[in-house]
Amino acid sequence: MAHIWQYTRHMATENQKNQAKLEAGWFKIGLTAPARKALVEAKLYKVSDLRKISLDELEAMPGIAKSSIARIKVIMAAKRIEFRSR
């Protein structure tokens, strides 16, 4: 039984490391954990990926607060990236 527990613990740690790698770009710009998780689950890994979605789609994502949207908009403007048109 100890081996199963160790394996499960190891896999949980590996999954956390993989999740952290996927969220790294969002972490750098200061997004909250729920916002980072929502973006990664939507397969949006970097700011330039936001071209794939509309602002309405971003606002509809669970975990994306108004403060995260405001921060994303600032970063997108600085990089001259725009959301997809509706």
C-alpha cells in the first residue's frame, strides 16, 4: 500500500509542476490562481493566445475576475494584441 501512496503523491507533484509550467506566463503578469487555471483549461497559455477569443468569451470564463480582465487588457494594449471580433 505504501507504494501506491508514494506513486499517487509523486503523480500529484508532477501534475502540479506541469500546471505551474503552463501557468507561468500568466503568473508573470500577476493573474490570480483561478484566472490562471481558467486560461490554461481553455488552452490559452500566453497573451498572444487571447487573439483566439473575444472579450465576451473571456468575461464568461469562470475564475476570471474584473481585476484580471483589466490587467490582461493593459498587457494586450502594450503588446498591440486585440481580442477576436465577435
